[in-house]
Amino acid sequence: DIQMTQSPSTLSASVGDRVTITCRASQSISSWLAWYQQKPGKAPKLLIYKASSLESGVPSRFSGSESGTEFTLTISTLQPDDFATYHCQQYKSYPLTFGGGTKVEIK
Amino acid sequence: EVQLLESGGDLVQPGGSLRLSCAASGFTFSSYAMSWVRQAPGKGLEWLSTITGAGDSTYYADSVKGRFTISRDNSKNTLFLQMNSLRAEDTAVYYCAKDAIPGVTTGTRSDYWGQGTLVTVSS
């Protein structure tokens, strides 16, 4: 099984900050990685797919990148609506696996 | 508009069974693989199972293999999860999710999710 290690587990930031979240795969997943945003009591929302493709309707301040088996979600200028938990997911092969999540909190 | 509406969550005793449903609308249901994903209280997301659009292939996480069964009724646009031999660690919110790309059988991202249904396993 492919393990996804996400860091940090919690991140404190202020509105306007640049935020970076990392996800590392235990083996090559090519670019088959998605990022989701989840707010308390709500379902996850797809933000990024294929490591760097922005889902329709998602603000351009969100971006994804990859370097080997390390993937990064960047929020260029943190907005009040962005305080949430972010999850990465590999879909290279079954079983599909998620990272442990990163909670972005208000500093 | 794509809508996914889960139902069937309940309080059940350890060893019991439960059947979850996910009613889908707003897209050609039979063209898309569908998945179940759960989230235990305060924890991350855990993929459980995926079924192809035609229902001819299914995939399971080791944690539920042999206990849970995914199925679908394309005539009723409904996805199911039959859960048997439930354990306390199965307590979670269960989400159904739609694959983003029609006809994919190798796994892909999920672009729509239901609101979730809570399953509590406790005596």
C-alpha cells in the first residue's frame, strides 16, 4: 500500500500569509495526487488534482506542485475562508490513501 | 446540479449490521465509479471501497474487506454499503463520493461528496 505522510498536522497562520503544506508518498505515484479542503461538519471539497491542476471554481491563490514523491499545496495569500483542514490523497493505485490532514488555524 | 444524499446511519451494537444508502442525482450515475470514505471523530479521511460504474468491479480497504460490501442499483441511481460485524472502531461519518471522470476503473479523484451519515457502534 502507498503511505501518504502529510505535514505539518497543524499550522497557525494569519490572514495574508503564504501557507505551504507538504505530502510525501512512500513510493512513486506519478502526479496522481489530489488536495481537498474540509471545514468542520462539512464534506471535503476538491481543490487540486493531478498534483497541480486547479479544480474549476477554486480560487487561483491555491496551487499545487510536485518534486519526485513530495507534493506541496500552497495558499499564496491566506483568506479568512481558508481556515480549514486540508487532506492529500493518492489515486495511483488501490487502496486509495489519504494523508493525515493539516489543520490551518488562526494565529 | 450533482447531489449525493447519504442515509442509514444509526447507533448499532458491536457485531451488528447496517446498510447505508447514497441517492445520486444530477449526473449519469451509471457512467461513474462511486466510493465510500469515512472519517472517525477527530481523525482523517479513510477510503473504504469503490465500485465501477457498471458494478462489475469492486475494491476494498483491508480494514473492511470481508465485512463490508459495496453495491449499486443503477436503475435507482443509488449506491449502497452493507456493513456487517461492526466494531467500535467503525464509528465514523460515512461519505459517498463520485469519481470525477466517467469510465475510469483505476481510481481517480472525487469531485462531489455527500454530506455524510453518522454510524455509531456502541453497546
